[in-house]
Amino acid sequence: MTQLDSELFDSHAHLSDDSLFSDAQGVLLRAREAGISKIVNVCTDGRSLQRGQEIRKFQPDLVFNAAAVPPHYCHESSEEDLKGIESAILAKEVVAIGETGLDYYYGKEHRTKQIKLLERYLALAAMTHLPVFFHVRGEGAFSELFSLVRYAPVKMLIHCFTGTTLEAKQALDLGIDLSFSGIVTFKKSEELRCVVKMAPLDRIHVETDSPYLAPQTKRGKTNEPSFLPEILRTIASQKEITPQECAKKTFENSCRFFSICD
């Protein structure tokens, strides 16, 4: 099937982004050739959700949509976007709510709005029984997120995890899974690779976060789901397992989290 001889699951990609949507058929063809059989397409506003619905109609067995207004966009999002995404969530037109969370790197001045939006999405997740995944970045963001979600009765995941080993342990103790992007392949990401070593294999997911954060050998290029194998190989190396074993387990983990596989 692929050079990894296993199905791969990209748990977070932005296929609706202009740079990928303009060549959506090519992006998805290359993804299939690389062995990707599931992609969660993350929509961040009404326009990207509409595009995501178009892509899903074209490839319903490959693409599954998730949606939420991210924390760093909360101050510029329209009520129309918020209501449109909320309607899609209530109608179960998405498989997850995200990315929501807290971004204190770019948007700490909008802290109150971020928290209110996060709480709104957590309530929707509890109501719909959909999983929720978080964007967490900046000083104090992890500790505040943990306080806010400590008793949330929903499945949770931190996407593109870039925290410390201590923050990873705190997340895992709260039942929050961790997803790793191309950042884990960067030469400077030694601490993040230590997090991978520590995290239980059944709590790990892999993602490209495309079109952003292309892995080390593709730096400077527009990232896309077909680049996922490099991330998988890095994680497998840290876990001292084969890439095939890593692909199989992370595929199972994401299937379980998003409840979309047979």
C-alpha cells in the first residue's frame, strides 16, 4: 500500500486553506499515494467550513471536518461565523469541535473572550458528545486551560503539542491526549522528543497541521498530508518501535478519538 505498509491518519490539517484548496484534488491524491486514509480537516470560519463540506462531498471516505473559531481569531470573528459553526456542530456535520483553547502568545489581551469562547465550545461538546481539541500556546496558557477543563465530561486532545514534559504529564493525568506535528522533527526540538518518549503510545496522535509546519526535510515548502510519514518515523524512533507499528497504533488512537472508523 505504502512505503510504511500501513494506513495513516492525519489528525489535523487545514485543507480549506487557500494554498491547499486551490489544488485540493492533487493534495488528496498525493495523500492517498502516501498511505493517508483519514484526514481531519480543521475549519476555522464560515468560509473554510463551506470549503470543507465541498471537499468532504468529493472524498467522504478520506476527509472528515472539524470546526471552531480558534482562540487567536476570537476577537475578529463574526457572530455569523460563530453561529454557522455552532449550527454545524449541533447538526453533527463535524466529527469534532476544534481548534479551540487559549493562545497567550499572540492574543493574551483577548484573554476574556478566549475563555468565554472555550467555555461555549466545551458546553457544546458536552451536549453533542463530540470530542474537542485544543490550541494552547503562550505563558500561562497550559495551566489556565487545565483549570478550565479539569472536570469537562468530554474527550480531549491538545493538537500540535509544544509544551514541556511537566505540562504533558499534567495533560495526560487529566485524560487529555497529545498530538504531534512536524515540529517534533526539527533539530531544535529535543525536549519535545523527550515528551514523545514519555507519553504512552495509546495516547499519541500525529498530524501535519498543513499547510503550516512542514517537517525537517521539507522546511520552506507548503506542508500537506503526504508529508506525514516523516513525522511518524521520528515518533517511532523515539518510541523504539517500527514506523509500521507507530502508524498502526496512532491510526487506532485517532479512529477511537474521532469515532469515525469501522
